[in-house]
Amino acid sequence: MNTATKLSGFALGLAAVFGAAYGAGRVAGPVTPAAETRHDAGDPAHGGAAPPSGGAHSSTDDAVRLPGGLLVSDRGYTLAPVAAPAGEFAFRITGPDGAPVTRYDVAHDKRMHLIVARRDLSGFRHVHPELAPDGTWRVASPLGGPGVWRAFADFTPTGGPALTLGADVTVPGAVDARPLPVPATSATADGYTVTLAGSPQPGRATELTLTVSRDGTPVTDLQPYLGAYGHLVALRQGDLAYLHVHPEGAPGDGRTPAGPAVTFSVEFPSAGAYRFYLDFRHGDAVHTAEFTVVAGVPGGPATATPTTTESPSATAPTGTPTAGAGHGVPGHGHD
């Protein structure tokens, strides 16, 4: 084979390799998608006036909507977990200039909402880290045991867009993966019973009402929590797309009762199974009721199979978290 033939064959080989790599990159998507996506500035999770799909993002093509929490980087902002001592969880948000963000607006009484759940949708926790002068957020680790957890940072940088960024964090150890609980319209938490009414439908706003009772008696003196009588997070099974919505009305507005019913308007991005986590405050404590809800099923969210959850004890987590992906453990909590 002459030299020209050899070079021609080499060039064809390189073209094939780069063509395959390009195709793989197109399938996998960019490592840093910030330049190709933007946050929906009307996100109702942050008090905006857009459709109530809490924590929603949209691409540069307005016909495509992405729920929140699917991106680790958006509009130049990136969620970056950092090394921390045992029993502590720490992270930074870096801005478009690559430097840690140190100024945040207060949204729903806090500058940062950190929500974590294992990849099997167990172990839900909602906590509020403290910000150090260097831009590092720190909190007692909410990661309750071995597995891969999804951490959602819900925040508004001063002068920037309201965002929800997500990243996987792994706690090493043997994982006891749990199946998703069956759909239910009733759940118990710390002695309270919460019932769910509504028929979730994908692609449009759905009114859902959660009613709180204790020992058969309706609770009519709910206490405000994060500026509302209820705080609802929904995670979609599979990719853990994040919906964060607040109820209609507000404490002290003269028209919103303090229970027993708390009504939300939720826009489900697709048909499928979701795990609901309702935080409510009563008796000077925050309680969390959990439901599995299937959107797109005629007649209601589920069969009426009760789910029981109890608040976790304040024990130190096991293992040291590392970046990664995988599955989770039971339990929930909040700070």
C-alpha cells in the first residue's frame, strides 16, 4: 500500500471515530448545558406568575419545557458539592463568572432550600443550610444512609434568575433499595392523617386538595411554614424531575383558612408516577405526609391505600458522601 493510500485510510478512520464521538455526545447531551437552557423566570415555585409547575425550566425553544432539578448547571449557575467533615454536607453555587455566589434573595422565608431524596424516592428531607462568607453552604448532613441521593438546591441569586439545580451524591455502603409505595389517597405522619383529593392530569394545571386531621378531628389551626400553610414537593419516578409548589392564598391574607384543607394548583409535566411530600406545621413542629400519585389515570390519583411515615430521629448519617448516581433509603425530615 502506498503512502497516499495509507494516509487516506487513516483520515477515514479518524472521521469515523469523531463521527461516532459526536453522535454519542448528541445522545448524552452537553456536560454543561447552561448555554442551551434557561430558567423560566415566571416559576411559581418562586412566586412567579407563569403556569404552576413549580421549579420548571424551559429550553431556548419555548415549546419544550423541562421541570426543575434535572440540570446541575443552568444559565451560568452550577451546583458543586464540596468536601466536608463527617456528618456535614456542603456545597457551593458558582455563577457565570465561575466564582462562588455569596448574595441571595430571600424566597419563602429562606435564602436556600436544600431538598434531598434517594433515587428510589425514599429518605426525603428538606433543610436550610447556612451560608459562609466564602460562598459555601453548610448543614448537618441530611443524607440518611447508603445509596445515591439527588440533592436539589432551590434558590434565587441576587440579580439573577430563580433556579432549582440538582446533583447526585453517593453515600457508600450496602444499599437496601425500596420499591415505590403503591398509590394512595391517604397518608399518616406523626399521628396526623392527610387525605388527597383531585385527579392529576399531565400537561395542564390540576387542583389538588390535601386535608389534615388528627384523631378524626379536622385540624383548623395549622401554623405558617415557609410563608404558607403547606409546602409541597413532587418528584417524578425515574429522572426525579422536581416540582415545588405553594398553596393558594397566604396566612394573614384575610381569606385563607388555617386548615383543614390546603389547596395547590399543580402542572404535571408528563403522565407517570410521582412521589408527593407535604410539609405542614402544627403543634410547633413540622410534619411530612408522603403519597404516591399517578398522573394521567382517570378518576383520581390512586386506590385508597394508606401510607405511614414518621419523623426521623436526629442521628448522624452513615458513610461519607461522594459524587455519583444510584438508589436510596427510607425516612424523611426537615429543618
